[in-house]
Amino acid sequence: MAQKKSRLWLTIGAVSLLAIGLAYAFWPSPVLVEIGEAEQQNMTVTIDEEAKTRVRDTYVVSAPIAGRLLRVNVKPGDAVEGGISTIARMLPIHPSALDIRTREQARAAVSAAEAALRVARADLNKVMAEKELADIEIERTRTLYEKGTIAKVVLDRAEGAWRTANASLDTAKAEISLREAELANARARLISFGEQSPQGTTVVQDQQAISLTAPVSGRILRVMQESEITLSAGTPILEIGNISTDLEIVAELLSTDAVQVSEGDRVMITNWGGSYPLTGRVERIEPWGFTKFSALGVEEQRVKVIISFIDPLERRKSLGHGYRLETQIIIWEGKKVLAIPSSAIFREKGGWAVFTVEDGRARMRIVEVGRTNGTRAQILGGIRAGEKIILYPGPSIVDGTLVKRREIN
């Protein structure tokens, strides 16, 4: 009888131990989660985009005529004064090279012009002789007329011949000037590429050079043509701008972001190279959008937004034209709004929901979400300030799940 009781107690003990082990093995353990808190805080919503600086009004100095540009001595960054500073000099363009036939034709033209000049000089000598004879004749005729020896008509004829001789002399002199000009023109046609004119010296070239002055005061932004070169009219030489008073920022926003921006919005400027952020203001939103491909080859529709600086020049004096920076355009600001981390909210039946922590268990709460900025979300209703919420809720968490804060080292 005693042996039967012992066996019974052993059986009961074994069953009890087995039950305790099974209960311990299958007892639900809390899920480790990260826990945050709903807080009242200031919140801003921004549109972030890379941008670059530019001078609003740049002036491109171009060649006013076709000619030879002498070496440009100004360098990017040099200060110039409008209407005073000489920024470039140009000489007349070189004549083209002559082929054999053209050169021989030009030489023949020179010979013909020289012969015509000799003929004109011979005619001048003839007219001068006639003029001397007319002078003698007019003096003799006047003397005889004063003595009453000849009639008045003879004197009139002598004076007419004298005036004709004077006119012929003037004509002969003008003919010589004409022939000399024709000879000079014919000789000029012989001037070819690489040949100097009769006055071709460096000093004369410097005197003949056309000086180009700066159209405005500012700094040289870039020099497109530095070496001596022959240019056609209208070829750009250099660019001038005023980076101290005329610098602005151009940000190319996605069109879906640009419609949320308004003129006058405040802008935070970061990653420009300084140790402190700068401030700006949206000055203009261009109405024309353009297509641009992203680094991944995705076609995007972009809109240019122009931003002006608010900070004084001393805080940004190291910035220049075409510098890279990052902009944060503030499109909404809230003071003391209820906000939670964006990682806590998730979609539930077409709305938004969060898991709160109540007595060690997760409780699903439907919330009304307002503005989001990527890291924080504004809560308009559903929870109160100070309530604990679960961050990054996974699929293992449902309403009523035991949870425990994960300790983060």
C-alpha cells in the first residue's frame, strides 16, 4: 500500500514539472521595441534642394568688329571700373594671302597707275607752260588797252584765255592727286598676310589698337578668349559681374514642390562652405518648367526658384558666381504643435494609426495627421501630449501585444 502511494506522488510530481516547463516555454514574452513620446514643440516643413549662386546681371563683352584681339591681361577676379578700365585691345584684321594670279594682277595695276601718274605730270608741265604764256599775254594786252592801242574786245579775249589757263592748271593738279591715290590703292592691294605696312612697327600698332573698356563696374567673372587671336564680330571675350551686390541663388525644384513655394518664404542656406548657416528669401518663381534628367536617368520636370540673400555681405563675402550650396525653403512653421516621430505612424484602413504603450501592452490608436517634414509629423487628434508611442512598429506587433522598451547603448 505504501509502495502504491509513493508511485502516485512521483507521477503527480513529474506531471507538475512537465506542466510548469510547458507553461514556461509557451508563456508569451514581451516584444522589444523603441519607445518615443508625443511632445509639444516648434515644427517646420521645408523643401530641400541643392542650388548654386549666380550674378543676376552679367555683362558679356564681345568683339565690336572683326579684328585681331591682342592678349588679354585681365584675370578672373580683377576689379574693373565701368567706362574707365581697359579690359582688351583689338587691331584691324590681317589681309588675306594673295595667290600668284592675284599678285600679278595687283602688280600690273601698280604699273598702270604709275604710267597714268607720269602722263598726268606731263600734262601738268604742258598746262604750266600755257599758264605762263597766258600771264605774259594778259599783261601785254592790258598795257596796250590802257594806251588805247587796242579795242576792249581784244582785252576780253585775253582775259578769257588767262582764266582758261588757270582752270586747266587746277585740273592738271587735281588729276595728279587722283593718279597718286590710284597708285596708293594699287600698291595697297599687294599687301598680303604677314607683311607689314610701311608704318608697321609695334608702336604704331599700339597706337592703332582699339581699346575696349568695361561696360559696368564689378569683377571679371571669366575670360573666354585670353590668347591673341583673330575674332569675328560678336565673339564673346570675357564676362563681368558684381558679386558683392548682385549675387543670388538659383534652385531647380521639382514642379510638384515648386507649387508649394510662395514668394517671400524664408530660406535656410547650408553646406555652402562656412561654419554657420545663411538666410535668404524667395524672390521669384519662374512660370516656365523644363525637363531634366536625374543622375539615375529619370525624367523630371523642374522649375527655377530665385532666392536672394538677407545676410550682410560680410557674412558671405567668400561666395562667388556658380558656387554650390544647399537650400531649405520653409513652406510652413508651427509653434508648440503636438508632434511625434514620422517613424511611428502607419497606414490603417485608409487613415493613419500609431501604437501607444499602456500597461506594458501595445494599443492601436487612429490619429489625424497634419503636416510632416520627413522626421516629425504633426498630430491633430487621436493622442495627447506625453503619451508613449512605439517607433518603427513591425508586423509582429498587434493590438494587445506585450512590449518592452529596448535599451539602446
